[in-house]
Amino acid sequence: MQQIPIKITIFANENQNLLNLITMKKLLFMLTVVLFACQAANAQRSFSVYAVGFYNLENLFDTEHDEGKDDHEYLPDGGNKWNELKYSHKLHNLATVLSELGTDKLPNIGCAFIGVAEVENARCLADLCNEPELKSRNFQFCHIEGPDKRGVDCGLLYNPSLFKVRDTKLVPYVYEEEKDTAKLTRGFLTVSGTLAGEHVTAVVCHLPSRFRGSYYRELGARQIKALKDSLLADDPQCKVFVMGDMNDDPINKSMYEVLGAKEEVELVGEGDMYNPWYNTLVKQHTGTLKYDGKWNLFDQIILSPNLLNTNKVKDYSTLKFWKNEIFRRDYLFQTTGRYKGNPKRTHAGGVWLDGYSDHLPVCVYLVKEKIQ
């Protein structure tokens, strides 16, 4: 009789084991179903990717004199002996780079639009867009003649199948001191349009040179911030890209303090912007141009907060920043001599190198979820 409870206990344990086994199988089955459903849901999500770029073209001059401009260095009898052969090579070289910018992630597509600096006039941009590499994508351009004494302006190249232009204006750089009005310089080319069905605006800049002192770049940054703020006040949904040759690094006062271009998404407060290039310089120790053997990162694309996702919220229903890159190809660098490893420029020491620019181009990638 005493064996009965033992038998009952054993039976109960076997029964429980059987129940546990069935329960485990059910749980595994349910987990498999859930995982499959999640994978299927993710597999059904798809995203569109867009690229936006900037490139300092380093003195893209034609061979003719523009009245009232100090362009004599880039004439056939000028210091650089600038002729049609050199001009045609320069156009081809730059078109090669511009056509490849953004293709690391978007092969055969490239950038939707690209801000450019150091362009003499509209003819140069028309000739550039007529190069086969850009003509094949029907690239167009925006340009407004500015007051710079040398004649160098900013421009915007764009692929009309990706970016639709709404409005173009040149916001002048305004000096505070009367004595400075004789030093008229590039303004801020502001191009508004539609990308991925959304209102975006590019502010293309080329701030005063390092030789002018930090004050003038800080003054420019204040004006850029005021312009950006007015764009967002007019349309809070507008995605703003401030891009250009800032002649300052992301860590300098003009960018970090005055414009409020922060290095981390979490640090971007009200009125600030996000600067992904800060960490490129500080942590990766690389940049877009070299001076005395050290990298600077003057060429930047800075983003308004509505282009960002926080760590807590990932909403890709509208355009959002994905990643940034400095565009590099072996052909863009000098391979011999004292300046080996530097960007291969057009001239150096009075010698024509048949190069590209003393700056490297940059681009940012954006993503937006497709509606199924």
C-alpha cells in the first residue's frame, strides 16, 4: 500500500514532464511564429535613399574677362596662362567627381543636388552641366551673380528628376562696419525646392577666408543662423541644409557656438543644428583639405533638427539623416612629391597639375520609408 503514493508520484512527475514538454513545444512554436511575423513585417518595409553633396571647385574660371571682376589671373595672358585646353580639362575633371559623388550608396544615381563654391559665373556652370558625365543625368544649375571682387560665387547643381526647384535667391553678406563695405564678398545662395515630396532648402555658403580673421566668419554664421531661423519660422516642416566652405572647422566658434552646430543628436537644442562632421574631424582625425600636413574640415553640410531621429524615436515617415561621408578616390590625391597625400589641385607653385581641387567633396545620405 505504501507503494501506491510512490507510483502516483512517479506518474504525476511523468505527466508533468509530458505537460512541460508540450508547453515548451507550444512556446517554441509561438515564438517561431512571432519571429517569422516580425521578420516578414520588417521585410515588407522599404526605404528610399537620397544623397546631397557639396564641393569647392577651386577657381572654376572661364577664359574670358568679366567686366568689373579681378579675374586676370585666369586669362590666357594671366599668371596661370589659363586657356581653353586647361579650362576643358578642369570641366571634365570636376564633372567626373560630381557624377560619382553619392554613388557609394546610390550607384548610377548620385546626388539629388550639390552645392558648389568658387565658380566664376553662369557660363562655367552651364559648361560644367554640359559635360557628358552630368549631361547624361540632365543636371541643371542655380546661380545668381554676386558682389565678390574676384568674381567667385556659389552655385547649386541638381538632378531635376530628384529635386524640383521652387525659388532661388541670394541673401547678401552684410558688414557691420562701414569701412568693410569695400570688401564685398559672397552672399548665401538660398535654393528652395522639393525632395522626396518634401519642402527642403539649401543655403550654400563660402565664408570669408582665414586671412580675414575669425570675426568675419562669426558674423557670417550669425547671418546664416538668422536666415535658417526665418526659413523654419515660415515653414517649420522645411528641411534646411546649410552647406559650404566655412573656412572654419566644426570645432571653431563660428560653427559650434554662433551657428549652434552640435556634434551629437542629443545635444541639439532649440535653435541649434546638427553637424555630423565634428566627430569626423575630432574622432576620425581626417578632413577635406590639408594645411601644413594637417587635416582641416572646412567643407560641411549641417542639418536642421527636423532631419534627425533621436535614439528613442525612429520615425522615417519623413526624410531623415542616415550617414555622412567624405568622398575619396585615389585619383583625387597627389601620389608623389612634397605634397603626396594632399588633394590634387589644379595648380601648385605655378605649375599646372591637371588636377581637381584643393578640397575634397562631401555628402550626406537621407532615408525615407516608402508607403506600401
